[in-house]
Amino acid sequence: MEPMGELFEQINPAGRDPKLVARELGELQKAMGWLEAYLTGDDHAVGSSLTLADCELVPVLFFFHQMGPMFGSVNPLQQFPKADAYYKGIAKEPAAEKVLAELDIALRRMTAG
């Protein structure tokens, strides 16, 4: 999701471009709407076990979930119930749980200073 890359550069409010943020958040919302249309709300994106689709979606949804509050959305997944259910379910998968923990550590380091 390209908008997320643009938003990474806007995390620091001091150097934030409000027009760019608004545009990219709009694009991200549109992309999440498309994803919502394809997900079923099950614990896995495709089938009943971990696939490459999950490997792609876990980091994307992690950053969507974590970056939302940085731009004023307390629970960005709330408006996408199937994506929210999927994210909560896949987070229980041991491999995904490990990736999510590593992503959390990396994001905290990046935003700490």
C-alpha cells in the first residue's frame, strides 16, 4: 500500500504536510475498503492455514492499526469489521504473533527519537 510509505515520512507532526496526509489517508481508506471486500473475517486470508496472503497482510494491517492513532484515528480498523476480525484472528497464529512483536519493537525504536 503505497500511501503508507508516504505517511511514514509524515509521522513527525513538526514536519507534517496536512494536504499530503489528507490525500494519502484517503487513498489508504480506499485501499482498505477494497481489502474489506475480499476478506471474510476468518482467521486466515485464504483457507484455514497460514499462506503467503497472510504474510503480506499481517505487516500492512499492523502499520495501518499502529499509524492510525498517529494521524488522529484511535481505532482505524473499527470501520473495517472483516479486516479487524481477520487481524485479531491472525495475531493468534504463532508465526504472525512473532512478526507482529518484531514489527512493534521496530516501530517503537523508529518513533522514539
